[in-house]
Amino acid sequence: MSIAGQLRPVEIKPEAQPVSNVLARGLELVEDLGCKLRRLDDLMLAGKPNEISDAAAAVEWALKDASPAFVEIAETMGRLGASNLMAAAEQLRKIQEEDAAGLAEALRGALARFAKRSFSANRRAQQFNRGLSATLQSLQALGMQESGRLIAEA
């Protein structure tokens, strides 16, 4: 009996990226998302509908593109045995990974800022929508609708 028939191919998985690389990439993505969201929020203040639409699409695409990186961050946290970034920073300090711990804290702060900005932008979008709806209703009440053109103009 030959041993060759008993061997199975072994799948060699590439090593996971170092924690600091994963966290640095996450921080970079969150900062970029924050900039895009800030631009969207500023445009909503200015009331420029075409630019608002483009900026909203940019935020949506950036979130979709960032999804794999956030999955990788979650997997990295799991490998560390940490349920959140604060616990990850503590764990990293225990194993003498000060740079990675600092990145975990920075990412935590960036995510908190993004969450606040996201909440603010969402509230502004709701106000913008209510204002637009009220304006359309007022114009309709005044008889300014021409077979759906009013809504298309808005």
C-alpha cells in the first residue's frame, strides 16, 4: 500500500495581518467615512440637491467598500478575546503591544465621532425631508402641480 494515496492536500492559510495593520486600516477608513459624511452634512445645510445625492451615494459606497475591513477588525477582536475596542486596547497592553493599543483607542474615538456625526446628519436629513414635503404640499395646495412635474423639480 502506497502512502501517496493516503495523503490529503493541506490548505495553507496566509497568516492574519498584524493587529496594528488591521487597526490602522480601520482608523483610516473611519476617518475617510467621517470626511465624506461631513461633506454630506455641509451640503444638506447648503440645500444643493444634486450634490447632496452624489455625496450620499459616496457615503453609501464607502460604507460598502469598508465592510470587509470591519469584518476583519471584528475577527481580530475575536482572536484577542476582546468584545470591544476598549477591551482590545487593554488586552494589547497586557501583551506589550503599545502601538496597537493606541490604534485601538484611536479607532474607538474615531468610531464615536463618526456615530455622533452620523446621528447629526440623519437628523438633518429628516428635517430636510420634512421641509421639502411641507413645501411640496404647500405648492400643491396653491395649484402649482403640473402632472407630476413639481415632484420631479423637487
